[in-house]
Amino acid sequence: MQLLWGILIVIAGLFLLICGSLKSNFIIYRLLVYRSKILWGDHVHRFHQIAGVIVIIVGVLVALGYI
């Protein structure tokens, strides 16, 4: 079961990383950007890229059973 959760977490991290890199106009990502822009301003896409990488690392650790 932890393998499934780890894969889902990695997919969520990839979503943040890819959308942040492309500055996507996908509706879900736009909602995240509007919420994050209050705190991060013009650096919101960089924040989502960094958060995506961190989420991917956590997802891999979950999948491997370390967390």
C-alpha cells in the first residue's frame, strides 16, 4: 500500500514541478498560483518547482518504506 501512496505523491510532485517550469495555464495549477501569489509574489513558479522536487523526494522515500 505504501508503494501506491509513494507513486501518487511522486505524481503530485511531478505535477508541481512540470507546471511550475512551464508556467502552465491548467485550471488546477492556476488556482494554486493565485493562492500562493499572495505570499510569494512573482516568485510563485520557482516556489512550486522547489516544492515539487521536495514532494518527489518524500514520495520516493514513502515508496521505498523509509517514511
